[in-house]
Amino acid sequence: MRALPAATTVALALALGACSPDTPSSPSTAAFHEITVPIPGQVGLMQTVRIAPAEPSRGDTIIIASVLTNVAQDTTPTLGVSVCGPSLRGTLSLDNPFISCAAYSMTTSLAPGDSAVDGTVRVVASAPGTWRLEVQQLRQPATWAAIDVTVR
């Protein structure tokens, strides 16, 4: 695991551990929205993407967190992972008025049970609707995880 800037660490702590979703019957007030998907071609490697708040409005600052986890019992893959925020694409329009570091990726080995965490903050520019956000934390092999984001 690598060190992150203090502001990113605080934001990711809120996104990854300090919040908990509200009851399933009230998705519009949930603290976050997340998906977990297997990485194609990588036995036991999973990517979790979490967006907080779960249903932002235009102009809201959102936290986008990504965690790669090795859930395999006996493999330690060597991977290229993002270091200063994952790459983003898709139909969700996001602005980035924040200062970012200039690093891109690093190579790391994920032992069974280990995780690599990365994230970023952005401002929602999309109008109300449901939009697709694709997040790339895994650079080598290049893999994107897609999550639908509802803008209120």
C-alpha cells in the first residue's frame, strides 16, 4: 500500500469506511453507491468502485474510490495500478477544479488478501439523469469497471 496526500486519505476514509448506506428502501439518501466486479483474466482479483454521495446533484463534489483486492488463496499477481487517481471516462460529465499530483502508475504485487486503494474527487457537471462512469485503477492489464450514477 502506498501513501496518499492527506486530503485524499481523508476523502477515501470517508468513502471507504466511515459511511454506511441507509436502508435499501431509500436509495436517494444512501451515503454511497458501489459495485464489485471480477477482473477478467485475473483469478481472484476484484475491483470495488464506490461513489459518495450515492445520488449527487449537479455541482456536488463527489468522491470516487477504487479498491483492487486479491481474494485468491494462492496467487500473487504483479500489476500496474494508478497512483494519483484512477482514469475516468463514460457519459457522466465531471469537472476537476482540484490540484492533482502528476504521477501515473506503479507496479505492485498483491498477495492473497491484500488491496490497493486509489481515489479522486470531482464536481458533477451532468444534468439530472442516470449516467455511466468507467473507472480504471488497473493499468496493466488495462481494465475498466463501470458504475451507473444517478444525478438528482
